[in-house]
Amino acid sequence: MIEGTKPAHTSSQLFDAVRGIGIERGADLILRVLVVRWMTLAMPRPDRSDWRELAEANPQGKVDLLRRFPLSDPDDEIANSSESYRDALSKVVASVDRMDVGEGEGGLWSPVAETYDAVLDLLEEIGPEAGGSQTPKLVADLLAELTVRPGDTVHDPACGVGNLLMAAHAAAPDVRLSGNEANSRTAQRAQMRLYLHQIVELITADNAFEVTEPESADTVLLQPPWGAHSESERRWMSSETPIAGATTRTGDIPWLFLALRTLRSAGRAAVILTHNSFFPSHRRSHAELLGRDAVEAIISLPGGLFRHTGIATAIWLLRTSASATCRGKVLFIDAESMVEVAGRKHLELSREAVARLSGLIGQYRENGTVDAPGFLARVVETASIDLARGLLPQVHLDEPPPETTTHPLPDRTLLTRILLHNFKAFGPKAQIDLAPLTLVYGANSAGKSSIIQALLLLKQSMAYEGMITQGPLVDVGGFAGVVHRHTADGVGLGFTYGALPSWLPPGGTPDPSLLRTVQWYFGAGDAVAGALRVCRFRFGPHELNFRAESDLLHADLSSATDLFRGLAVGDLLYPFEVEPRRGNGPRRNASRLSQEQNSKRALRVLRSGTSDRLPLRRLGLMPSAEAALTRSLTASSGSRDQSFAATYAGRVARLASGISAEVRQLLDSLVWLGPLRSAPRRVYDRSSTDPNPGDGRQTAMFLFDHVSVVDQVNDWMEQLEVPYSLEVLPLNAGSTSGLVGDLVAIVLTDRRSGVQVTPADVGFGISQVLPIVVELLSRRESIIMIEQPETHLHPRLQSRLADLFIETARVGGRGNQVIVETHSEHVMLRIQRRIREGTLDAGDVQVVYIDQDSEGSAVVHRLRVDTDGNFVDEWPHGFFEERLGELFGEF
């Protein structure tokens, strides 16, 4: 390592050396240099320059020498020999030159390979748009253990950086590996990685659905890029399967059929898909798969196993032929109880869980049955499966006992409702229900934008003692200006949400399966206009009300009996206290009774010492985990009672601070694009990346850092029928680059003529739609609020943009929540069409119309859409009646 450091620290140092050329370009440069270092150590040849020559060459000489090495295929940056790239190359070579490359436990010069893997891990940590979503190692090991046999030919049609192929190599001797990867950069990373680990394989950079001569393999291992659908999938499904494109827009089902096509006789496949693949909307595909007897088993995995998403996943085990004992049967497994909390942010399978799941599959293959509890596993006859219920394993298993649910999840995540009280045009009891895709319509000045402003106000005020009405995200004037009719006593803002697994703090939080409601009430104050008065938390049947006072938030304990009872029995504060949750025998009941008595004593002491109020230190608008108990306990209470009181005060503080942490994560995930995106520029710099300015200024530098997103953007620009492809290029500032910083330019190439221009040279519409496309493609499990996306866009482009809204908000895809304030009829018509076609679930769409009553107060109309795409509720004033009036009205 560099001066004795570990691989993870070395990779961070290397990233510091390449910041000037963008995150992904920099990572690829590091990876290439590491490969060259390994080659000069492991396989020196007389006709190649050795490492010392490379290390001592001048910057341009390093570029020239790097070209000599296979597997370090330089991209256009090296070919262009930009000064910033040469400088980064020199720094990386110097850093790698200082590495301790002595042979390690893993084999020949393993520190180089370990550092390579650490760079990939850091790239993924930066974001899935840069590094992709890697298969967790133990999940990859499980897939390989369930399928790979000695001597197998193993193929991965979407291999990413090669995690599944590496697991296959380790699972059995004499396996032969191959893989496809549509992203050429990722394919090269995989090729070099496996080479460093001395694994013989063949990785081809192409889309598996477009391969003219498909692979044939004994085993297929696959984790496709969930939700990233392409036109090639639709064409492939139409030509390769009897269902002729029945479900290509609603999930990742085509990958199952691709895996089956790849398998030889007696072959096996393991495919990781999201729970979307189980939905009844895919029943035609399910019928086809079950009719072929191709589904061997389905293993459901809870959300939180993958680094960048809380989406629940599953392993589909497929077969080309079934044994006599398993013919006409499917094994359903729910692995929820086998997953453990790992670290702060995610869950993981344990080695014991991998062994147990492997044992269940082995038992099923041998006997056609399993010996397991009904909530864990069950073999079901194919003929008895009701496809109208879908193929989710939990549907076909028993209800699990409470003690097995160690990390429950809510039925909905992100925002489900916005609550407004006397805010601008809205009166005291306004609520706006939300779905993964919410469209907000209404007349001008009716109050549509106020919904978005409410969330932005909370986001920019979170660190302060009151509402910041004039800030970096939104400026609504003084506090009096946001008060309804300027006469109400105060303003209330709030929302209901379901927590993602990645939000759950390790210090404690309420049961994650409970939806949370958080509300803040503000009033005029002496020191702060819009001072916080009350903060209110609700989670399930429980409620915590806080009154703000100086640097404290006082929790009301007057009606906290049920709350303390939940804390006593161990099923409210997560991570759960497992022991009190287990069993229902006499010992368990006695323990429960004792704990409940303790909670009553603690509540009695706290009430007597604090006049029904538990003070917590505040952090801005939210309570912290610190209970201010200096004067809370009375002298008359004994030490044992004081101990109970302190324990339960700490638990209440952990509940409150848990929600505080979740809310901050939620608001951090919230991004906004205002009604007017910034005018196009010819040159962009790092100052254009201010967080959440709302005008898309950060787009150019983001694309410079995340080159893989550029490919996705270009794919969607083509689908939107924008006749340009784009790339982001660094500008050479010469000797003054250290003074002016990073400079980049967006270059548009006309697909028709090949002419290159900048966004400043083309129609204004491209500059308006580009930030929208980038945000929707680069975010995962975020809340994306967009105002007037139709600005300067042709009606046909507006309709196609609606498909991108659907794609990014799809459950099982990127999992974003999209809130669109719009006047576009074309967006709505496309949404209705997709619902009617069955490619969009009506329950995933919410249409809201904001109107005003005779006194000028905002009125919220929820407009439901049925499964045929028709409105159940009457559209106020008629559905775009203006168009009909112009067409058929009297002169």
C-alpha cells in the first residue's frame, strides 16, 4: 500500500489525484495504471517498457507508454492528451509507485488487486450512476452455490464489474466464464479486474438483447440493471417469446426469458430481480414460465441488501428441465428472518444464511419437499398457483410470527401526504395525497407552487430555530406573507412518509413498518420571524408532541401510557430488543408484565418531576437524542425509580432522534427543478454546482463527473426525438488552471449532419429539458419536484417525457418519487394511455387539481384514475375544456 496504508485509504488518496478530470474518468485512469503496475510485476517482457520507465517519463511520455499495455485501452482523453489528464496521470503513477506491492496472502502481488477492488467499491459508494449497483458478495456467493457445478460454462448477460463471475470462479473448479455488459466502461473495468485476479474469461461490451449470436451456457448468473429498459428488450421479447411483448414496459421480466434462452439442456439460472417481477400485472409472463416448468424456486429478499436502494429483491431459480421429484412444483422461500443488520446503512446475508438457503434448495432438489416452517419455505404445485395473486413468496407462505420480523418495512416509502395549515392560499386543514408519480394541475395562482414551496421551506429551515422564508432554495418574502390571508395565528407544515432502510439510524427509531407523520407549527416571534412553536410526531397509534422553548423541545407525557408500554415490551423501538419479543409462554408473560410495571413507574416519576414534560435538546427544528434531565427527577423518588426514569427518558429520546434523522435524510433526498431552468452557457465551472439551486446549473459538471450517465441521457434524448447527442469535455486553461479551476463545455452533435454546437447555439427547449432528464436518470429513491416541465417543449416531446417520469418512478426501478406541477394535457394523456395498456399501475399515480373557492382559498381535488385510464372523479371545469371550446365553440 501507499506508505503502509490499507487499500480503502489508498483508493481515497488516488481519487484525490484525479479530481480535475471527473469522477469516472479519474477512476478509470486509476484502474488502468493499477493494471499496468500488475503487468510489469507479473509478466515482464523485453518488448514492453517496464514500470520504472513509465514512472520516470515526462507527462506526455507517460501517455505514450501507457498505450503499449493491453487491457489499459486508453479512451479519448488520453488520445487528446489534455493537460488536465496528463497531470492526473502523473499524480496517479507517482502514488502507485509508492505502493508496497509485496506478495500478500491472496497470491501474487495481491495488494494491487485489492486496491483495484477498493477503487471499485469507492466508485459505487459515490453513487450507482458512477459505479453501478454491485451484487453484494454474500448474495453473489449464494447464487453461485445454488447453480454452479464443476466444469460448467457460466455466463452473465449483464456482468457489471464481475462480482457474479468471480463468485462462480470460486464456487467450483474448472468453470469457464463469459459475460456481456452494455456499458463499455463497466465492461472494461470487469475485464481488467478479472485479469488482475488471474481469472480467464471473456467480457464483451454489448447489449445482451442485441447479440446476433447468443451465448450458450450451463449456468446463467444475472443481476440486470433494474428498471433500465431499452427498445431492444421490446424487440427481443416480441420475436423470442410467445407473449409478444406483453409486459416489456412494466418490469424486468425479459431478463428471465433471456436467461432461459441462454441455457443448455439441464441448465440452471439464478436471476436477481425486484419484487416488481412478482406483480399480477405480469401474469401472462408468469403463465408462460410456469407452463414451461421453468421456475424451480423463488427466494424473496428484504429491502436494504443493496447499497443504493431499499427495494425488496428476489432470486429466481430457473431450469431447462426438472427432475422427477420436482416436476410441476415451485419452492417459495422468504429469507426475511435470515438477514442481519450490517453496520449503519444496510442489511446483509450471513454465511449461516447462505448455508441454510443452500441446504433448503438441496433438500428440495433431492426429495421434492422441504423440512421448514410454513412461514419460511413451502413447495407448491404449479397447477394450484393462482396467478391473479402474483408470485410473491409471502403470498404462498404462512404469516411469520412477530419475533422473526427483525427489520420490517412500510408498505409505502417516501412521501405519502403533504399537510398544510394556514399556509398561503391553503386554509387550516389542507392535505395533498401523493403517489410515486403525482401530477399537480390547476389554474394560475391557485396554489400549485405553494405545495412545492412548503417542502423547500422545510428543507432550508431544518438547521434553524424557525422558518427561513428567504433562503437559497426559496424566497417567499416575510413570514407574514406566508400566513393565510395574512390574518391567521400561525402556519403549519408537515408530511407523512414511509422510511427507507438506508435512513434508519443505528441509535434507534420507531418500528420501520409504521408510517410517520411530522408536523411543525410556526408563529411570529421576538427573535425569529416564523419561530417554531410546536413539533408533532405520529407513528402508528403513537404520538409525541413537543413544545419549543429556547434550546429545548419539551415532549408532552400526559398521554404517553401506550407509548411507554410499547417501549417496555420491545416491539416499538428499532432495532428491536429481540429477547422480550420471543415466545408467549408463562416466562414471556411474566417478563412482559414486569417490563410494563417498570414503564409505569418510569412514567410516573418523569411526570412528577417535569409537569408532564420531558425536555430534549433541540437541533434546529428537530429534537436530539439528549434528554435534559437535570431537574426532571424529584428528590422523593428512589434510586431504582430514578434509574427506570432515566432509561425510559433515553428510549423516548432515541425514538424522537430517530425520526429526526429520517426526516433529514428525506429532505436531503429532495431535489427541485423550477419553472425556468438556467439559460444555456458555453462554459461551466464548479461554481455552477451549488446544491439544489432549482435551475439545473449543476447539470454540466455532474455529467462531467459521471460519464456513464451521459450514455443514458443520450439514449433518452434519442427516445425523446431530440436530434442531438451530447458529451461534456474539459477545457484546457493552461498554466492558469490552478487559478480558474475546472472548466467544461457541453458539446452537442447533430445526429443528422454531424455538426457540433453548444446548447447556446440551438433552441431553448434543449436547455430546459436536459436538467430534467439528468435528474430523473441520476437519482435513486429521491423525491424529485419539477415545475412546468413542458416549458419550450413540443407536444410530442411532452408526451415522451411522461414515459421518463414513469420509468424513473417505477417500483423496482430507480424508485424515485416524482411530483410534477404542470399544465400539460399531453403528459396526462400519455399517463392515461400507459395505464390503459396495463404498463402502469393506476395506484402508482396521483392526480391533484388545485382550485379556489369563492373567497380565494385553495381547494384540493383528488382525481382518481381507474384501471382503464379513465377519471373516476369529475375534472373541475372539464378536462381541458378550453381546447374543446376553441374547436367547437361559437364564433
